[in-house]
Amino acid sequence: MNFTITDKKTIMILFLCAVIVPIFAARKKPRLKVGDVAPEFILQGDDGKTYSLSDFDDQKVVLFFYPRDDSYYCTKQVCSLAQGYNLLKKNGIQLFGINHQSVESHQAFKEKHAVPFTLLSDPKSEAIKAYGAYSPFLTKRITVLIEDGKIVQILRKIDVNEHADQILKAFSS
């Protein structure tokens, strides 16, 4: 198929619009901030149960959003949290990992790495968008700390090797 310069330019413009417009559209929504009421969600866990934020109203909850099961840095992050899980639990913290992948993917990932906490599936990216972790390509790596239904801290610079310690320090500050 032969294209003229005009056709190639049109195709390039259409391509750029298809890629760039969704990125900017996703950013128009105001970011959550400390003190905001945490957005409600209803998501399925790797155990087949349905979880919602309102089930944990009077507790400390950590939602960590991560791009992909079994990717190098995500595995390091999840394994770091798994190592520190007992200390998080001892401090009354409910921990949930969230990304867009399926329950089955989470089950395999959890079993492979002996993950002791629940991984939630958000295939429509509804909670991911509500918490500002949406990107057209992958879920952003952010962690949201919630207490009594309100956001108390948002971690955007994640140390995948010491994430449990980051969470404990953030809750104590």
C-alpha cells in the first residue's frame, strides 16, 4: 500500500492523538491529598472474596498499587512487604495490593512467592483511577495509607526493598 506524505502525516497525527489525549485526560482529575476521604471500592481478592474499604472503617489500611505480578521490581516490593507483614499486622495495619490483573494471576503470584496478604484485582481500573494510580499502560506504583476512612499519607517514592519500613515510619510520623 502506498501512502503519500499527507497520508503519513494524517496517520501520525491520529496515532499521537490516540496515545497522548488519554494520558492528559487521565491527569485532569484532581489528585487525592492527605485529609481526603478515601474513595470506596469493591474488588475481588485472590481468595475469591469481595473486599470493600468500608469493611475496614475503623482500622489502618494500606493500599499499595503496583504495575504487574511477577515483574522484577514488583516482586521485590511484594516480597519486602511479605517479610515485614507480621510487624505491619502487629501494628494493626490491613495490607492490600492492587493492580489490573486477574484473580488467577494474583493467585499464582501469591502462591509462587508465599505472599501472606490479599491481592485485589481491579480489571476495570476503577479503584486504580480513583486513587490516582492509573496510567494508560501500567498501574503506577503508589501506596496510600488510610486511617478511619481518611487518607493520612500517600507514598509516591517507593523503596521496593524496604517498603514495610517506609509504611511503618509514615504511619508513625
